[in-house]
Amino acid sequence: MNWIALIAAGIFEIGWPLGLKMAQNGEGSKAGWVLLAIVSMGISGALLFYAQKTIPIGTAYAVWTGLGAVGTLLVGITFFGDSASIFRLLSAVLIVAGIVGLKVF
């Protein structure tokens, strides 16, 4: 259950940079997007707190930030036209490989 909470925390970690980006774009309610960012931060942090009860802190933090970083990168590429160069994608693969390594070893 703690691993599910940690994965959910990583997914919510994507919500706060997305909310801040959307607030800057001027589409829709700026306050609503900022609220999404704040709520996402809170949920993400609470789920991380729960997950760390049984998952080592270094592993939990790496998974949390890694999912957030790679997820945000993919959102940027998919919805905001961010660069999808081979080096950026390879770097994301290395982040995922590091996360897997922390879990396996």
C-alpha cells in the first residue's frame, strides 16, 4: 500500500508545476490554477509522508522527485511544445533507471 501511495504522490507532484504553468499562461482562472498547484503540493506531501513509514527515506524521495520530474517533462513535451530531443529523453530514461536501481538494489 505504501508503494501505491508513493506512486500517487509522484503523480500529484506533476500537478503543482502544471498548475503554476497554467496560471502563467492566462487561460482560465489564474487563482484556480494556483489553487490546483497548492492542493497538489499538499496531497503529494501527505502521500509521501505516509509512504515513508515503511519505505526508506532516500528511496522514497528519489522515487517521488523522479516521477515528478519525468512526468512533468512528458507533460511539457506533450502539451507545451517543450523539446523532445534525444538527449532529454535519454536523461529521463537515466532518471527512471536510477529509481529502479534504488528499489532493486
